[in-house]
Amino acid sequence: MASPPRCSPTAQDMECKLPPPSAPASECRPGRLSWGTLARALGRFKLTIPRTHLLATVDPLALDREPPPQLLLEKHQVPEKLIWGDQEPLSKIPFKILSGHKHAVSTCHFCVDDTKLLSGSYDCTVKLWDPVDGSVVRDFEHRPKAPVVECSITADSSRVIAASYDKTVRAWDVETGKLLWKVRYDTFIVSCKFSPDGKYVVSGFDVDHGICIMDAENITTVSIIKDHHTRSITSCCFDPDSQRVASVSLDRCIKIWDVTSQATLLTITKAHSNAISNCCFTFSGHFLCTSSWDKNLKIWNVHTGEFRNRGACVTLMQGHEGSVSSCHFARDSSFLISGGFDRTVAIWDVAEGYRKLSLKGHNDWVMDVAISNNKKWILSASKDRTMRLWNIEEIDQIPLVIKYKKAVGLKLKQCERCDRPFSIFKSDTSSEMFTQCVFCRIDTRGLPADTSSSSSSERENSPPPRGSKDD
């Protein structure tokens, strides 16, 4: 998950010397400086302040430096029992704090049928957790020698990979903890993901602005695309069919790469007004969500490049007070979660785009988020060195969520095409709005007729593609 660039304080920053007065000594009384000299000195001083207070510890070129004292959380006591999250008057979301990392937790996942949790951290470790008692089951050895920026796990939870600032990608066997392989690159790696079928690994590069697709079994390069973007990659991921790779970058651009044809299928330029931090596909593979430092989330049709910028989906741009660092769809795409630098986790109703709830409690940036397959749990990783496990099973019965629904005038309907429940506005008189969810409506308008390449799992779990006018 991409974070804004930082820089560490240097000796030059810490020592600001005033220049000699420009006026003659006779014109400047002892103990006073000329206005010009004072203005120049203040100008230099102001330029050094913001960067020294901006998370200097994440600079990959200064990994061995200690964080500033004000960023340490040594005295933070983590309760072991289940605590009710009642930061908002009508919100009652149970959560549990998992503490064990010594630095920012950069990445998190559910695995082993939601019975285990996986995390990676800037403390150079990758850990497997038991969510019941919050204990660490395994601390994967032969660990990286620099901060871990991202982890990924296969769908069957058999293997895990981690990308690190030491320019390596490592793979371990989850059951035994054995290191399976290590690949070293000549540039920084900022993202890594397994394909859903477990056959490939895609890595995103910093300096080379490219992506590398590797065979996960033979450890051979399938394709490497340098200068895929004009600036550093921030995140990349496979679609559910393991055939396309989406990548986003500091250049505000979205690209879709086809593994088979070795070609770029789609390019969306200036997708956001600031750097794009993360991306994720819906389970059908028809839509891609992107999060950005411009505080917004957007959902795109990957076949047409269309962004739904009208109606209720506009509210996806009104959920965070700061940059959005991460996003993740529920397995059935019924809701979306996002984490931000405002220390909150937002839960979104995807069909109508309104924010159902904002989970508060982290003491620092939320760097990554995940949803369990059964949709009962949310996991968030933070720079405050902890993860939080939130129980959202009863979210629709929470008074605050009911209040939000009533405030926006929503009622629940069943989609006639995909049978998924969706919310509509009570005042809406459109027959289409009454009968189809937002995904089916966009599908009907934008998808190409030939969707024969879709997998059987897509056809079972997503709206059927449009075939003809009579469908």
C-alpha cells in the first residue's frame, strides 16, 4: 500500500545558520538583524519543518535509523479482552487489538478459511496469527533484511510471499514455515500479489516504473514490462481469471495488462487528481476500485474504462478526511472497505455508494484492510504497530447504520438479474433502478457482447453478460 514519500532529517536540516547581515555594520545596531536577513532565515527554517515530521522512518534509504521519539508507542498498552468499539454514540462494533509487531504493520490478510491472519511489517517480519486469542502462530524465518511492504497468500493458503525494501520477494510454505525461494531484483519492489490460481506472481517496481510476472512454480520470468508507467508503481493485482493485471501509479494512471497476449488492454490516464495508492477487482472481474491520495475512491468498468461519476456513487468521494491508502471488496461485491491516513476504516454500500459506517480507534494511519470470506470480519493494519479485528456480523442492526439509511432515504430490493440485494432511494421512479443493482445496470450499458472468456466461477457469482437485445 503506497504511502506518501518521506525524507529523514539530515544534519543540514537540523542546523540552520543565519547568514551574515547584508547591511553595513554602521546601519545595523548590535543585537539586531536586517529585515532581509531575517526573512531569508525564516524562509529556510520553514522549508525544513514539514518533512522532518512526516514519518521519516519509512525512507528505504534510511532503514537503520530510529524513528523520532514522538512517533514511538512504547507505552501503548493493548487490552487482551474483547472491547466494544463505541467511539461513535450509536456505534457498537466489537473489535480486538492484535499487538506483536515492533513497527508499522503494512499489510494484512485473512487465510486458512478465515481461521488465521497474516501480516507484514516494517519491523522486517511476516507473522501468522490466531485471531481467537491474538497470539502469533508463526514468525516466518529467513526474514527480509528490510521493511516488508506487502504480503500475498494463495487461495488455498498453502504459500505466502512478501516483498521487501531489500529488493527481494520471498516465498514460504504456510504449514511448515519453510522458505521455498527468494528472488532478488535490482530495484525496489513496492507490491507483490499471487494470481488467484496460484500459478503466477506479479511484482511492481519503484524506479523502473514497471511490473514483472513470474511463474510461481518454476521461478521463471513470464514477462517484464519496464516503464509501464511514467512514475513509480504503487500497487498491482490479478483479475479473478488470473489473465489480466491491473496496475496503478504515482502518475495517476490505471493500466490493464493481458498475460496471454502480452499487451496493454486498457489505459486510463488522469484517473485521479493525485497519486493512486491501491486497486482491487470485484469477484466478477468486471470492475476495478481505485483509492487515491486525493481522498477519493472510484469504481471503473475495466471493459470500457467508464467511471460511474453520477448518482449515489459520487459519495465514494466523501468518506475520508485524508488520503485513502487501501481498498478491498467483499467476496460478493456487496460492500467495499477502505482505510485512510485519517486513521479510519470506511465501510461502503457498493450498490448506492453511501458510507455505512466509519470504524475509528487506530492511533495512526490505516495502511491496509481485508475482509473475511464469510463477510463477518474486517481486518485493518496500521502504522500504530497494531492490527484490529472488527466484528461486523450485526452491522445492519446497529442504530447508527439504520440512522444513515433513513437519512438518505434507502430501501432494500432484490436484483432481478443476479439476485443480490441492493438499496435504492424511496423517491426514485425509474423502473430500471427498481429492478437491477448498479453492477447489472453498468454491465448492460457497457460490457461487450463477447464474454466467452469469463470463468465458470464468474458466471455463478456475477451478473450474466449481455448477449442480445432480447436478453
